Amino acid sequence: MSLDQCKKLNYLIELCRNFCCQYSCYILASDGWEDSPGTLPIIIHNNFYDMAVLDFMKIFGDRNNDDFHYRKILAGADIVYAELLENLSFSEDSWWVYRKEIKTFRDKRIAHLDKGRGINIPCLDIAYSAISKIYDAAAKEKKELCGIVYDDTLDTYREKNLKYWAVYAEELAAAFLKVEQQCRKCI
């Protein structure tokens, strides 16, 4: 057993879970905060999206420079990649186009703020499916290598936590709205 490899797998699993949390809260916020007064709910909603994009790029970014790129951690990365493409019904070219969309969004709207507003906002449903595949592979490898069992998929992890995230997101939104209202009184 390689303790170092177990730690790397743990980091990859946690990145997948963190993406899941950010993605899920983004979806939850889409349903509830559109009618909220002020810009703070919109900022929070967008931040969930941005953080999900950043986590995606840590997993699927630059395989030479990103420490937690799945190819640096998973033993059977080529097999996982082939299965990922098959599950998504993507060609390799389609995958690289999608990945480039997310990278462009990250580079132009998160890492920098380009003046041009005409940037495509990629759908994260595909990213969620891809990260689910990475999560399953990392959990399987961690079980085999480290003897640690994750008895959930990313979907079941999400389902277990969705209610918590929804309650937390609503409480957070209410708290921020209260602060925003107090700030208006001060002006």
C-alpha cells in the first residue's frame, strides 16, 4: 500500500465531492434566488458556478502542472478516460471542445475579467457526469489499494447531502439579505 497514493486518491475524491457541492448549490440557487432583491444572491449563485469550474479544471486541467489531474493519480487513467467518453457519448474531439469551453470561461471570467461579454457559459451537467466517472474510479482504486470503502457514488453522495445544502443555502441567502437590508438603512 502506498500511503502517498492513498492521500492523492483522497484529495481527488474530495475534489470530486467539492465539485458536486458547488454544482448542486449552483443548481439549488438557480431555483430560489432569481426573485431575491439586490445583487448579492446573484453573486453567490455565480460564485457556486465559478468554484465548480475551478474544481473541474483542477481535475481535468493541465496534466503537466495540476497536481490533482486525474491522469496523475488514477492508475488506469486511459481506461477511465475511454469509459468517460463512452458514458458521455463523446468523441475525443468533442471532449476537448467542451473542456476548452470551460477553460476559456475560467480564463476569461474567473481568473481574469475580459471586457467582452460574449463568452459562452458552459453547461456543468456534462462536467458532473465526467467527474462522477472519475469519482467512481478513484473510490474503486482507493478500496483496492488502501482498503478504504466508499459505499456511495457521486449521485448517492449528492442525494444524501442535497437537503443539507438546500437548507444551508437558504439560511445563507436569508442571512445575506438581512445584511443587505441593514446596509441600505446605513446609507
